[in-house]
Amino acid sequence: MTGASGGIGSALVELLRERGDEVIPVTRQPEKLAWAAPRLVVADLARPETIAAAVAALGAARLDGLVHCAGVIGLGSVADTTAQSWAQQLTVNLAGPAELTRAVLPALRAGRGHVIFLNFWVGPLAKPGWSAYAASKFGLRALADALRGEEERYGVTVSSIYPGCVATELQRSVREGFGVAYEPEAYIQPATVARLILTTLDMPSDARLTDLTVGMAPAARHG
């Protein structure tokens, strides 16, 4: 999984490890995940060319799942968003996950595994200021939809989960960027989304959960 060191990812790691599952993080900062050594993949989603060799070095012949939790965000108008910001968001949020998925597909096929893309509901139209981030996430949905059709014959399941505002450091940066006070208790909690990811991973073989949208409860809506 990616994004294991914070937010939703760390909450999911806790749940998985509590029940005895092996978690193999994909990270560019292995020092933050010492508990996983040596079973981790050291690679940078911002440099997709590093991923295949790192996955090959792990030598995993079979995987039960792949969870994409990592992501970056940079809000701003089209007039103010630089080419560098566009490239970073499209790479980390879309091209990197695509390459990681490609690299582990043989192991996922062997395990008839489940791929989960943690997306973000920003549609059906992108709001002003969200162009680059929304484009990366709309692209992530296209990746998931295409992958689902391609890999069904191999027994690989693909799900997209679309949580609303979650109490993470990324959410803090978004709210502060808009000049809004960040109140973590006002948002969906990371552990809530983590439990939904776990439920999706555990879906029985006679059912498929392709898209799950998770909204905030009315009393929690903020900003």
C-alpha cells in the first residue's frame, strides 16, 4: 500500500496489523516505517521510473491486495497553477499509481487480488481552483475503470472509494489555504475510511463493490 505513514493509510495499517495481515508499504521515506523493514518497497511515486525495479527487488510472487492511499494536492486557478504543480499532481496522483499497479499485476493475478484506489469526490464538474487536482483524480477513476475491465478475466477486483472531507494533514493544508479554520472533529475520521477500505477488501467473491462514495454526516459538514 501507499500512504502508510499518515492519515487514512496509517489507520488502515493499524487495522490490518491488528488482525495479523502482512502490510508491505511503498514509501520514499523508509525511516518512517521501520516496523515494516525489510518488507517494504522504497520508491517515489513522483518518479515512476523507480517503481518497477523496487517492486522486483521485493520478490513478492503473490499479493492479496494493493491499496493506493498516497496523494498530493495543490489548489489554485488555472492562471496561477504552474507547469511544475500540474506535473507533480498528475504524476503522484495518477502516473505513479498506474506504474505501481502495472509492476505488481503479476502478483495480484496470482493472488486473485483486490486493487483499491482512494479517490476524492470533486465532481461531476471541477470547481474553480481545483483544476489540476481534479484532473488527476478524474484520471484515477478512468484508470480504475479500465483496469477493472481488463483484469476481470484474471480474477483481479478493482474498487474506487470516494471519501468526502477527511481529518488529515492534507485536509488541514486545504482549509488553511482557503483561510478556513481547521477543526478535525468536523470531518470524517481517518479510522472510519480505513474500516470501509477493510470492508471492501473483505468483500465475498460473489459480490463486487466498484464505487463507494462516502459523505460527511449532516452534523459534521463544515466549510
